Amino acid sequence: MQKTRKAVALISGGLDSMLAAKVVLDQGVHVEGINFYTGFCVEGHTHAIRKQDRAKPKRNNALWVAEQLGVPLHIIDVVEEYKDVVINPKHGYGSNLNPCLDCKGFMVHHAHRWMEENAYDFIITGEVLGQRPMSQRRDTLPLIARESGAGDRLLRPLCAKLLPPTLPEREGWVDREQLLAFNGRSRKPQMALAAHYDLTDYAQPAGGCCFLTDPNYTTKLADLWQSRGDKRYELDDIMLLKVGRHLRPRPHFKLIVGREEGENNFLEGYRRRYTHLRSLSHSGPLVLIDGETDNDDLHLAARLAARFCQGRSAAAVRMSITPRGGAPYEIEVPPLNSDDIPQEWYL
């Protein structure tokens, strides 16, 4: 009897990885999914916090994909190991702070290690030749296979016919004729294949699943690194960058201002770690201060915070200031006018 081959599929939660796994599953291969948590994933954070996202499905798309495919999913926390990819990418960044080539190599490397530890035969990814300018070019696809250690045990079912045959194809574990030749940035072939499989509910193609591709987010991350003098971060740092309005009125401190009830509730969990402000005389947001401040800085911060409360047009707003680890006290300040807030303060 022919041995049933086993493959581990990188499942991001997007359409490409879903289809790649499905194509191989349909050939009788035993497939299990693997998903790496880096801390920079889009879903599951702001969608659960902000009112404007409440209509969106509150789901982990990788888990949802695995359920649709009927395969187990292994979610692996790589937050600490991934830091070196973000801070020191060998192949550099994309248009923002996205180390896409290093990231893909990192994930395939870890999938290859999991494959060996669990006696699986090969790895599946949803890469498509020519789809992404940094990591899915004809010259970078072999680089990922080589540097990750996966070699020709890395199968890309969606574009396999455009690439040299891999070990699973040469050995007959999968039929190369049933693989695909997708190429380029258009997602129409993927959507047509999804329709063929009767898959209608999937994450938006090309929607992006990583905050490191978001220019607004990476501006705040770059600012964090510049303010600290080095490229370091903790998980709480990158979580806070996803929430609130960020302003840096002076180089040594910034404000994080909740924009709505969900964000204020989220920021409440951090208030004991930071000096924080809130309006006592008018409805308004919780404001965290990240950095070291003197009395003059706190006065400016209070006036800024007052600008974002319901008393922005009042002559004065009574504010509560609670220093980190200290007792709260009250001051009364005139809110800053919008004309007094330079655009460059907004991150």
C-alpha cells in the first residue's frame, strides 16, 4: 500500500493559503495547518475594540480557514524570536517597515523545523509568482527555499507549474498536472478557484494581514524607536501603537488619546503603567503619557487632552492628572485651539 504523505501548510487566514492547502488536500495528502503569531497581525485587535469595526466578523481567520478545510491548526507564538526579523532584516524593508522577504523565510524555516520534528514530508505555502514585489519574485522564491532550509520540500501549489518540480512532485506524492500556474497581482484566478470549490466567505484578497505594511502604523513604530534611541519593542508597545490617537508635542513624551469608548476601555488596562489624564468637568477620553515629563510638560499635555474632550470650547476644563505610581491631583486649564496644534505633532 502506498504511504499517505503528510504536509504542513502555512495558514495565514487569507485566500491564497486556503486554496493552496485545498489543492493538496484534494490529492489525498494529510494536511495540517500552522500559523505564527508575531504580535503584528491585524485581525483580533482593533476589530474587537473600535465601533467602526463592530460589523466585521470577530474571528481568527486562520482558525476559520482551518475549520473550513477540516484540518487541525497549530498556532505558535514567535513574538520574541520574530523581533530580530523586524529589527535587523537581512534583506531590508519594503515600502514601510515590512521585512517581507525575511518574514517569509523565517516562517518557512520554522515550518520546516516543525515538519522535521513531527515527521511530516513537505511544506505548503500560498505564494504566487509575481504577486508581491518583495518576496514573490522569480529570484526570491528560490532564495526563501534555500535560506529557510526547506529546499525542494517547499511546494507552492498555486504557481508550481511555473517553477521547477519539487521533491513532492518528482516522487509522485502530488500530481504536478493538478497543480496551478497562477502568476501576477490579479486575484481573479484565485477568486474563480474559490468559486469552483464553493468557497464564498473568505478574507478580502490582498487586504493585508500585517500592521508592518500599514504606513500609519509604521510611522508610529519608527517614532517609538527614534524616541528610545534604539530599535527595541515589547508586545505591549506594539499593541498600544494599534489604538488611539498618538501625538508627540515634545521629543521626550507623547500622548495616546482614546478616540471612542472601546479604545478608552482598552487603554484602562494600561493606566497604572503610565501617567494618565482625564477630564473631570466634561466627558472626554482617557489619555496616557508615554515618556518622562516635568510640570510644564504636564500642563501642555492637560491642555491637549482638554482639546479632545467635550469642553474644547470652554474657557477652562478641570483635569485629573495621575502620575505613574503616584496620587491624582487636579488642575484647571484652557483647552488648546486646533490652530495651536501643529500637524507634525500627530503621528
